[in-house]
Amino acid sequence: MKKIFMYALLFAAASATVLGFNSCSSDDPDHTQTLTEEEMYLQKVLGSYVDNTINPTYASMARNAETFYEHMKALRDAVEKGTATQAMVDKACESWKATRADYEKSEAFLLGAASDYNIDPHIDTWPLDLTALHNLLSSPNLLKNITTSDDEANIEYAHNNLNQNLLGFHAVEFVIFRDGAPRKVASFTSGNDNFNDGVDFTDISALDELKYSVAVSGDLKYSIFELEVCWAGGTEAHKKALEAQERKTTMPSSTITYGENMKKAGQPGSLYTSIKGAVSAILSGDHGCVGIIDEVGQTKMGKPYGLGTNDENKESDPNYIESPFSHNSLTDFWDNIESLNNVWNGGYDASKRSTMSFASYFKKYNPKLGAKVQKAINDAQAKIKACPAPFVTNYKNAQVLAAINACDELTKAIQEADEFIQQKKK
């Protein structure tokens, strides 16, 4: 489960975040005041944030999750028929990585459905509980509920009954990756698993692992559909699929999407009672930019490293490594900072930037501070890229500490940017 360790946030950012989530009312002055020129600019930035960053990211993620699920089903069926090939395993791994990249690039905006509906811990908890997984796969009474001939029923059972440390990306990662590479097809077709590192899986049927993984990847697919639909409405097919599974399609106790709620910040009908409150939630909130920077530095890297800045990371914990079976850890970390880069610059990749963004706001109102933030983003990504791979065997390297320190500087720069926005302009 993600645990975020925040530095002391600036008072302005903290208070603005609180304001951002107060229930609105018709006589709330924040909902009736005339907007300043700066606030009108920020309103457009919020619209671009939804339309050009969040919604395209979730749409791409949903498409990739659908492809991943189909590849997992094809691999399971082929193993069962004795026709599986290495290319099938490789395709499943490639589509896992594509879905994973989109998800990690969304972690600067976990505010909304990801946090309100606990989707993030449901699909992205680590470390995987290998002992519990072995117990599940070795128990016919437990396994029978997720290995029936009805895939939709299997998915529903997994969603409602399995603990989050047996679900999501890392559960399927264990089944299809080994030592940073796609698992050899022979280990699927020879009968039992050959994994024996800490927990002995050599008594576990590889086909049962795949049947379990199909249920989990189906649950992952629908969970990602929830992110897409709850923010943007999604495709009609995805919305109907969620309704059939009795899953979420809007904000809690509401008929509007999270995207509509964000765009209407400061207006009646939005939970954000001010535009700047919404901005602060995006930049400095636990589920926004500062939240993911701190998680990358203090937790994802800091806990294995043994950073010693809080109770959670005071000692090195080599078991607390994200994406250890695929050796995707450093890519995850880089993509997390890229999610912030996308929020800052608008768009969901470097080729699709928006003209209205936090970066453009600072070019207009404070170019020096804007340049400072971009430099801090670039430096954090460069320091992460300089860490020797794989992280699972290099988590104590000096380059890791340099990357952690760069994340610390990025946190400070984003907080400074938020503080500037919160100031009342003359």
C-alpha cells in the first residue's frame, strides 16, 4: 500500500487544500465573487489539466488494460490447450508494461476516484504477499472461486474477496516475469512453477497461476475503467461494463464526473470552493504532485535505502521494492516524476503539450520560479535515470541517495510555486 510521508507543508498550501474540499453552498462568497484576471487564467489551466492531461492518460491506460487482459486470457487458454509460445508470454509482458507506464504517469493526480474509491491501493499494493499467494493457489477450496469457466464471475469474486496484497499489477507481475525478463514459456507448459526464492512454488500448477492472473488482470481492467469513466465519462462500452459489474461511474453521491467537479472549481456544484483551493490540491496535496514526489523519494527509494528521515524508512527494507520481478522499479520512479511533468506542462506526453498549463502561468506571472520548477523536474528525472539498474540489487547505491535528494528539492520547488499562486496579487 502506498504510504506518503510529507514534509511540513506551507501553511498557505495546507489551508487552501482544506478550503478546496469544503462543501459548497449558494451563499458561499467563493462561489459568487468576480474572478481576477489571474484566476480566470488558472480556471483555464484547470480545464486543460482535466482535458489534456488526466483524461487522455486514463483513456490510454484503459485501452492498454483491455489489451493486457486479452493477452492474459490468450496465454491461459493456449497453456491449457498445449499451444502456448514464448511470443504469447512476451506480448503479455509488453502490455503489462504499457499499462503500468500509464498508471505510474497518473500518480501525480491520484486525487479523485483513485483515492476516494481506494482504487490505488486495490491495484498497486506492494510487496506482494507470496506466502498468502501460495496458500491461495495450493488450496482447492479457495482456488475454485476464481478458476471457474465464467471469467466475469471470477473477476467479481477476486474483486470482492481477495486482499489487496493479492491483487493488481504486482500479483500478475509475479506470474509472468522472472528476474527482470518475461517468464520462459516452458515453465508454464511443464506443469508446476519453478520459483523457489523465500517461498517454494514448485508445488503450484502454472496453469492455476494463469487462471488466477486472468481474474486479477480482469479486476485491474475494470478498476482502470473506473478511473477513466469517473473522470471523463469514458466510452459507452466501458461505462456499461462497469454498470454490469456494479462499479463506480461518477463521484460519490453525485451524478457528475471528477472532471466536471474540477472544471467548476469556485462555482456552485463543485466541491472545490475556490479555484486556488483546487490548484493547491493538485500541486501540494497528498494525492497530488507533492504527494507522489515524496512517495518516490521518501518511500519507494527511501525505504529500501534506509534513509532514516522517518519511522518507516529508518532502516533499510529490501523487501519493500516496487516492481521487483520485472525489474521495472526505476522506470516506475521516472514515470512518477513524468506524471508531475505532464501536470506542470499540460498534456500527457512531450509531443502533446497544452498552451494552458502551470508552466505557461509561470511564464506569465513568475518566469524565474517557473524555470526553477522545471529544472528541479529535469534534475530529479536525470538523477533517477543515473541510478544503476536493476534497483532490486542496487538500492543502496550512492546514486539512489542523489535521486532522493533531487526529489526533496523538487518538493520544495513545487511548494514554493503553490505558495506563490496562493498569494493575493495586487
